[in-house]
Amino acid sequence: MRRRAFLALLGGVAAWPIAAHAQQPAKVARIGFLRRAGPHQKQFNAFRDGMRALGYVEGHNLTIEQRYAAGASERLGGLAAELVRLNVDVIVVDGTDTAVAAKAATTDIPLVFALATDPVADGLVTSMARPGTNLTGLTLSVGYQMAGKRVELLKDMVPGLARVAVLGNSNSSTRRLWLSDAERVGGLLGLAVRGFEASKADDLAGAFAAMAEWRANGVSTLNDAMLFTERDRIVALAQSHRLPAVHPEAEFVEAGGLLAYGPSLPDLFRRAASYVAQILQGTKPGDLPVEQPTKLELVINLKTARLLGLTVDREFLLRADEIVE
């Protein structure tokens, strides 16, 4: 059984594409698409479909230059510089680290982020209502408190949860902020919470071995491009250690993960297209308000729950937006 409630993003930007759809761009737009994560066709297709709906079609009046760091933060500066040298019209980025690298590479080319966390606190924009820089876009959450909410959901689902391992990337500039909130909420719930790190794919097995040594009986992964890229490996390691796990993205659950809570990433990339189109039509990025999600999805994999010997009560199931069996 599947039940899907799509992310609804409200605000002035939301109404714009309907009016703009009839305007046919006169020249070929060249867009840079830069991600700290590896390629994800569903998310890229969502952005491309969003552009098509607004009259921008690849091979006709649109060229998209794709660059991927595959989780390696140290590559972002060079990839951003490549796109700047190509003199693209707009650069679309995923999260905070990518936005920081692109911002360092150019103050002239407009930048649109699709997966920022707290762009004001992270120094990307002056304010959410009037970014005031060459950056604007969408956030993937309502702040770093999402990490604590995931720990709370895991406790609600797993009877006897006592020790939660939080997996993050030591190279991520936002890891400490995410972890801090997970620790705060864990303390309020009477849970022991400890952070574990993996800076690359080869570190993951060791991180899970360390969790087992600490006697963790649950794990929460933080928002991070490398972890997202390695989601199949993370899901397999969690299952082999019989650790119930909660993740930020539904793609983990599609790969066999137990639980996810967050916005739809394809929908955020599709929404990013409306920002790009407005900028191509002459709007300054600093005048376009940053949007936050108003709907977050809870996704549960019942097959994985059964493999872990978990019985999910009816009340918890009723909270889900999608159930995978």
C-alpha cells in the first residue's frame, strides 16, 4: 500500500509559473547544475520537468551543464569555478556546502539553492524575505531541529529505544548543528545520543562497528550529500547490525531503510525551476524570498520493520504519508 501527500510550498513564487508559462524565452538559456551528492536521475528529471513546464526545453532553448562532487566536498570549489568559466546564466546548487562553494566562486552569477537548511544562520542570505545577495531558493527543512524530530519519531516507533547513534560526515560544515539538536531532544526523551563520523564511503563499516561496540539500538543519519550518495550501503549496514534507522530522505526508505522524515527532494528541485525562470526573465535573486517547506513526509517501510522484528502500532501508521510494504 502506498499513500503519498506531496509537498506544498506556499508564497508569492508559487503563483508565478502559471502566468509565466505562456512566455516563450527568446534565447538559449545556459544553466549550471552543481551537486555535492552524486547524480540522482529522479531529482534532476524533476528540475528539468519544472523547466519544461515553464517553456524551457533542453535541445531547444535550454542547455544544462551538470557537475557532481559525489560526496567529496573538496571538489566543489573547482566544479563551481568550471561553471563560472562557462559563463552560465544561473547555477542551481543542492545544499549549504555547495552554496558556500558557489558563492565563493562568483558574486555575479545568480545562484539558486534547492536544499539549504538555515540560509540566514549559515550566512548565505541577509534575510528569508529579501535575500539581498546573488543567492535565493528553497530550504529542505524548517531548521536544524529536524534532527531532533527524527530522533523523537524513532523513539515513538521502536519500543525500548535507549541508545541512539547519529551518523554524520566529519567534513560537513553543518554536522555539528544537526548533531547538537539530536542530542538536545535525546536528552529530553531520556535517551543516550552519541555522534559517529564517516568522511568517505570506506569509513561507513567502521562507523557501524563502533556503534555496535557502544551498544546502540537505533541510528539516525544526518542530512549530508555523501551519506545520501551511499544510502544503499548505509541501509545494508544498518540491517546487518539489526539497527532500526531513521533518515532525512524518502530515498533511503526506497532503498530498504526503515523510516524517513523530511520534504520530497524531487519536488524541491522542481520548485527550484520557478526561481531559475524568474531570474532568466530579469528578476534579481536578492528580491526573491526564500521558501520553506510547509509539508513534510513521514515514510515507513513495513517490510524492513518486519525484518527487524518490529510491530508498528496503528496510531503510528496513521501518521505516515507513505507506507511501503
